[in-house]
Amino acid sequence: MKILIRNGRVVDPARNHDEIGDVALAAGRVIGIQQVPDGFTPNKVIDATGCIVAPGLVDLSARLREPGHEHAGMLESEVGAAVAGGVTSIVCPPDTDPVLDEPGLVEMLRFRAEKLHQARVFPLGALTRKLEGEILTEMAELTEAGCVGFSQAEVPLANTQVLQRALQYASTFGYTVWLRPQELHLGKGVAASGPLATRLGLSGVPAAAETIAIFTILELLRSTGARVHLCRLSSAAGVALVRQAKDEGLRVTCDVSINSLHLTDNDIGYFDSRARLNPPLRQQRDRDALREGLADGTIDALVSDHTPVAEDAKTLPFAEAEAGATGLELLLSLALKWGQDSGVGLVRALEVLTSAPAHVLGASLGTLQASMGRLVEGGVADVCIFDAGAAWQVTADALRSQGKHTPFSGYELPGRVRCTIAGGQLAYEGWDRA
């Protein structure tokens, strides 16, 4: 399909490009930026006047709920939610049912996603069989099946020797290990340790649950030379440790969720289960440090941490409710809000959603997909067109995801996606939305 996008403000953070112009797409690639090739005859012309034309967003953490949790979300509904939010590439963790620890399961998931012709899905393989933390999976076979890295998802590794062996093996073959830093025994609470958790009588998770795990991971990185991506930092102390590690030259990247970037434990209110999240919401000083870390590049990417939860699992007492919230359709808007609130501006707000997360994936991608998160001639035709000046209210009816629960319910947010193009195909159009 040949598409011509006209008169949009073309913003590509990777090239520091920000100009009004046209973009021409054909055969799944970008074939012209600013200058449309001679003789180019599009099948569709999109007038992007007043809108921003950006690379398709790359989300490093989104659960699609298949296989095994279809009651909370179907692949069709969650990938549909992704493109409605401008997301064209999704990394999904391996904690499905069954766990993504066999090549056949990975291939089936990728095949199902490819048939939808919408957002690309990049699975993470399980680091250990069934995520039990004992026996390493066949990483080479899982990589051949399409895994871009290996993770324990939300299951901490209790055995440090197993983690050491995993990092040694991953380092040998150039694989990336994705870990959410959490110490097994300290991380069993339901809210961040502090005055609010004490007042509400909720079991607490101290910041030390994160920092102890980070200390262990970094020490193993020094001895193995492995590459690790730390998922969803939540504490000021964690940000400081990562900043030191990067200054030291360790091969570590990290991300933060939209929830931790904007909310604090006070948003739990009176036991609001929509704010029951992993990692738990922490205090304002932690949120401020996370914002600063994202602004200065210590934190590489912003993620939705999309986890649709079924109604009956969320409408329970806070401590019994399932952790998680929908986020794919909120990712762009909350990045724009952070950009406005913090003063970092539009380009940095888009960078943490496009080129920066694509850089985290790095060598895990093929030649064409290596241009993900960028708008460059010859690169993959993933495009998000949005109106930064149009606001929308977060309501259940406004969300395409099967999961309707989010702590941002009722918020009015900036930025409405008007069109999403994935691999050169129209995946979503929302011009008729107010």
C-alpha cells in the first residue's frame, strides 16, 4: 500500500528532526521524508495538518494475556488497544499460561499476532523453566523462535547461583536478560512501606527490596559482562544505583512505568484497588527521582506496564485484588503530560517512547526492524499521527482494551491518536473522535 502523509509536523527524536513536511510510504518502508519521490502515486493521502507525525511507539512492557488469561484480555483486543494508542511494537513478558519456555509456544504467539496485521509482538522467553528459578531454558532455541530476551517476569530468582549461570550463558551468546529487581522475601507486600501503608494496615514493600536486588545484579554484571535490562524501577535509591552503574560503564539499561512516573502511594486513597500495582506506588521523593532520571537519560524508556485485569479480580479488597492496570492507550498521553509538567519538551517525551526503547532492543532486532522507533528513508513504515492539542478523558468506554481498570480513570489527558500505520498498513484511524 502506498500512503502519503501531508503537511504534518514530522518529529524524529533519533535524528533531532522537527519540521513541517510530507512523508511517503510504500511496500512497508519509508521512501521519502520532506521530498516525495517523483512519480509517486499514493493509494491513500492523509492530511496531517495540525498533527504530529512521529515514529510508531515501542512499548517494552505489555501483557497481552494470551495464552491462558483470555478472560482478562484477548490478543485481538490488546493489540487493537496498542495501535489505538499509537504503539506499533510491543515486548511481552513470558508469564503466560503456559509459560513461554518452549519454542512452539513462542512461535504460536508470534503467528497469532502476525495474522492480525497490526502491532508487532516481540516475546521475552522465560529465563528458567516454568519460571520456577531452578533450570535454565534453552535460550538458543527460544531465540531462534523469536524471543528478544529472557525474563523471570514478576517471579524473583531466589537462587543467586542460577542467576549467575544465566548471566554467564547470556553473555556468551549476546543475549539480554530482563529483570525486575525485587528481593524475594522483602517483596511480598502489597503497598510501599511508609506512613500510608502503616495507617491503612497494608503489608509493606521497602525500597530495599529493589536496591538489594539491584546490588546483586550489578555485582554479577561486573563478573560476567552480561547485558541486563532492569524493568520498572520504582525508587529514588534504585535510580541512584543505576546512574552509578552507567557511569561505571556496566551494560545496563532500565525503564519506568507510567504509573510510577505520575502517581504516589497517596493515590491509593481509601483502598482503591485500581492503584494495586507491581511495583507498588512509592512516595513523592521516589516519583520525583524517577522523573529526573527519565529526563537526564539514566532511565532509558517509559513503558505502559499494560496488565489488563478481569472485573472480578479487581473489585476485591485492596490486598486481595490482582495487581495491574491497563496502560497501552495511556502511554503517549502520559508521556506528553510528563514532557509538559517537567519542561523536557515534546522531543524528549517522544524519544523515551521511540528511539530509546528501540535502542534497548538493539541487536535483538533484524536489519529492517533495527530502524524501529525512527523515521528514516528505507526504514520500517511504523508511524503514529496524533494531535497533541486535543485532550481526552480516561473512561472505560474510551478504552479498547478488554481491561478497563486504571488509576488514571477520570483524568483528562493531552494527545489524541488520529492514525497509526504499522508496517505500511493502516492499523487504526480515529479522525472522527471528538
